[in-house]
Amino acid sequence: MDDGLNESKLRDSGFDWEEFLLNYLKHVYLITGGDFFEINQLSSLFLSKNNNDIEPYSMDGLSQYLDQAFDDAIESVKNNHGGPFGAVIVRDGKILGRGVNKVISENDPTAHAEVMAIRNACKNIGHFDLTGATIFTTCEPCPMCLSAIYWANIQEVYYCSTRKDAENIGFRDNHIYEELNLPVEERKIHFVKIGNPKSEALFRLWLDKVDKVSY
Ligand SMILES: [Zn+2]
């Protein structure tokens, strides 16, 4: 395609390219007698860009991404990278990044599958914002990964095993969730608030920084 005709230019011109494409797809279906389900799936993917009411993933798509996460996790366990967890991040039907638990091989307690997938996706797209992306993970995220998902602006999580399932094989996800529900003074980790004169100056530095990148 000529680089003078791209998606953003079409959108800016006011041309209803989505309607055009949907009509085109219907036309292709009528001519080819192709598989309607597949065409309908593709239409949904395009519609989902502007319509949150429409489910962008078919069950086939769901199992495809989850299968990938499971395959990665199985391979990772066999290679002694870490616990049995894998995650895949998808946006607009495209895999942006994948991750497996690498706590053991990286000597990194934060190297959970979801965090690794977020790091991989952000590196691949060259940006820290994953707005519009979905994460498929073999197990319900722990509080750390859930926080990372919030920070990355991921809006959807599809998961298979639960935090209780993880607890049953020796992982502390559920325990940490329970800790978060306790008042700070009742948690197992000791929290002490202390004052420092640099505290206000540090935040002031950020507040007054004219070239800061907000996130
Ligand atoms: Zn985690």
C-alpha cells in the first residue's frame, strides 16, 4: 500500500473506514462463500476498537492465546526457569509479548510471568503504556502482578487457575491478598513512617518539572 494512505489519515479524513471494511468483508464472504464465522470474528476485532460492548475474542482465540501461555510455562518448568506460570499479552488480535516465571533462573523474586510479559510487550512496542491490551495468564495474577497490570493500563485479564489452586501447590498468592486486607499495623511486614526534609522537595521537583512524561 502507498504510504500516503494509512489508517490514521483515513480516520482523520472523516472517512468511515470501519464501515467500508465491514461491507467489504461481507462482500468477500458473499463472493467466496467463505467461512462466515471467521469473517464475523475479523469484523468483531475491528469493531472492538471503538465499541467496548463487543467481545473481541472468540473462544477459539481465547484458547489460542491461553494455549501459548501454557506451552511457554510447560517449557519453562522443564528448563528450570521458575514456577509453573505463563502469560501472553494481546492487542488488536496481535501478540505483543510473552512471559514465563523466571524467579529461579534470574534470581529475581519479581520475575513472575505477567511482569515478564509486560516487560517483553513494552520492549517490543517501545512504550510503557499497554492501553487496550489484554493479558492471558495461566493463573490468576498475584497482587504484585495485578498492580503491574494496573500500571501498564491493561484492561482485561483472562486466567485459568485461581489463587487458591496456586496456594494448593505451594505458592503464596492468596496469603498476600489476605495481608492486603489487614490494617497496616496487623500485617506481617513492619511499616514505619518517618519524616525527612527532602521528601517535600523531591515531590516539588517532579511537580515543577516542565518536561516530565506523565504516566
Ligand atoms: Zn505475580
